[in-house]
Amino acid sequence: MAKPSELQIDVLNMEPVKEAIEILHNLTKDERIPESVRNEYIGRFDAIVWEVATD
């Protein structure tokens, strides 16, 4: 079994991150993509466990 790993990313410029999130958001609203597929991706996104450093 693989050991858990940790990845930390310090973002100096949030604009590309914001743009990527906006693109992903638009994909979940794109009616050219079947609703079942969109819902699957929304479910996967919602299942992400977000952790925040508490310094």
C-alpha cells in the first residue's frame, strides 16, 4: 500500500487559479455535456477534503 504524501503549493499569483476555477465552474453548467456527467464531476469535487493550515 502506498504511503500518504503531502503537497503544499504557495501561490504567488491567484489570477490563474481563479481563472481555472471559473473554467471548471462553467463546465458544470455547460448543457452540451450530459447532466449525469456534470453531476458526477460535481460529486467528485464535493468529495474533496480541504485542509487549511492553522499557523
